Amino acid sequence: MATDPPADPRDRVIEYAAEVLRQHVPDGDGWCLGCSELWDRLVFIDQCQQARWATAVHVAYAMPIRQAPQGDGSTDVTGEDRGGEGL
């Protein structure tokens, strides 16, 4: 039974990228199994354009976004107190 794709385009792209990452994996010698099965192409996994695209999508959209620390400006980027001194 097939499921409907997510309504949100961003979620849909993330889902497609995850599927590509499941299919385009290296074999024991480093060849991409997805490229071999789909197109009968021998491509090393680090040169597989589908895996590159899916990895870029996963890094850009599926990973949590790091937020800047919130505060009154009295801490620097490491979170250490500057004693209320301004810039």
C-alpha cells in the first residue's frame, strides 16, 4: 500500500533525498549500487551525483538549524560573559 507524499514541498524533497540515500550506497569496492542498478553505470560513490544531491539536501534541510545564542549582548559567541561591555 503506497502512502501519499507529504503536502509540504520541503518535506517531500527531504523524503525523496532520503530515498536516494537509501538506494545510492557503496558496494564493497566503493561502486555506487544505485547507479549500477538503475543505469548500469560504474560510478564511485564519491562521484555519484544523485548521492551528492541527496546529501546536500539532507545537510541543508533535514539537519537541525543552529540558532545564535539569545541574550542582551553581554555574552560573546562562545557564551562567555563579557561583563556587560558593549562591542
